[in-house]
Amino acid sequence: MTLPMPRPYASLPMIAGALLAAFLVILATRGAGETTVLLVLSSLVMFGCCWVSAAHVLGGRAASRLVLIALVLGWAAEQLGSTRGWFFGSYTYTGMLGPRLGEVPLVIPMMWFALCYVAYVIANLIVWQAPSDSAGAPPLGQDLLMSLLGAMVVTCYDLAADPYMVNTLQAWIMTDKDGWWFGETVQGFGGWMLVSFTILLVFRRGLRGKPLRPAAPVMLRHALVPLGVYGGLMLFLVALGNPVETRTIALFAMGFPLLAAACGLLRWQREATVAAARGAAAGAPGAVAAAPLKEAA
């Protein structure tokens, strides 16, 4: 017998799905003409979508911890970058991205959280064929490698996003414009790797001895939410990337981890269905309940 989800957790999957749909609609609207209002709105909706999804998949405490880590470290890195040239090279934000805290637009730390959460799920699906690796005390080497993989997934997005933000939106102005990547400096990609790696590693190490507790059973369609966010960003850059060469780059750089994660998701769902069927046939419902992340749809 399946017990009903406790409120308000029962509504989390529906809210995450609605926010994903809204995010994709806003992205499509932005394609018709970029404005500061649409940029800020899409960032806020993406942030909300990923937070709700994380609260569902990881549990409320773990999700809030990841939000706090990403907001603090993301803002600090960007503040040091825009004032001292650390991590990403010397640059200055324009007013395109809306209100600021210090020198950093408020939506930027929110994007750090959203991208790191999405990368966390994608990395887990690629390696473990599950949205979350809920091992109680993974070794440091495993956390280092998984965080590095997640950081690479984030930076794959930046390969096309950075040139678009500079050339089309003029969201920030780089002091040095003679970089090796469409005017961007290679240092910037090193900064993206370092900051996202640090966020993910701090989050993963903080989970030691604290198994994740999903707020509600996670099914295949629920795990599609973070993949939908990443896929939506990919399609946006494939359609509108500037310079045009970055459109092909976005397709392959982001498409590879997205497809690999989709394959992992299908295997996770297939194994969950088989395990549930075996448990039902053996009359051992406890065997299925022991793995809440692997409940069949």
C-alpha cells in the first residue's frame, strides 16, 4: 500500500513542473527580444524551479544547504572578480542584469545555484544512474571526481553563454578583449570550473553521514525537471548563440552530458521497475521502500 505524501510535500512535483514550463516559455519569449525584465524574470523562475526540484529530490534541508552555499560562494567569487579581477579576469557588470548587491547583480548567485544543482543531478545520472548518490560517507576522491564532473557540466554551458552575454546582451564589459575564445579570456573558464567545483565539493562533503531524504518519492518525470532546465538553456543558445559558431558548440558541448544523463535516467527507471516487480512478487514491500529514489513511475 502506498502512503499519501505529507503536505506540503505532495505539491512539490507539480510546482516544479509548472515552474519548468514557465521558465521555458520565458526563454522562448526572450528569443523574440531581450529585455532586463525578461532576463531577471527567467533567472528568478529558474532559481525557484531548481530550488523546488531540489527540495523534492534531495530533501528540504539538503536543498536549502546547497542554496546557501551557492549564493554565498557565488556572490563572493563574482564580487572579487568584478572588483579585483580574481577568478574570471577583469570585468565590470552593466545594468542589463538588474539590481545589484555590491557590484554583483542579484540574479548571478541565483544562477550559480541553479546551474550547480542541475549539474549535480546530471553528474549523478551519468555515473550512478540515479538523480542522487546518497551514500552516507563517500571517500574524498569520489567527491573530488564527482564535483569535477559537475563543474565541467556547468562550464559546458558557459562555453556558449559567455560570448552571448557579452556580444548580444552586453551584460558585462571585459577589460581584456583579446582572449582566445571569441574575445573571452581562457581564465574565465578556469574561474567557472573553480567556483562550481568548490560549491559542489563543499555541498557533497557536508553530506557525509547525512543521507539524503527526498521529500516525496521521485519518479522519472520528476528527475526530468533539472534536465529540462539544462536542455532549455541548450536550445536557447543553439538558436540564438552569438557569434554563430557558438551555436554548434552549445549543441555538442551541452548535448553530450544531457544525452548521457538521459540514458542514465532511463536505466534508473528500468531497474526501479524491475526491483519493484520483484519485491511485489516476493511479498517484500520493505525492499522497495528502502530505496525511495527508485520508485517506479
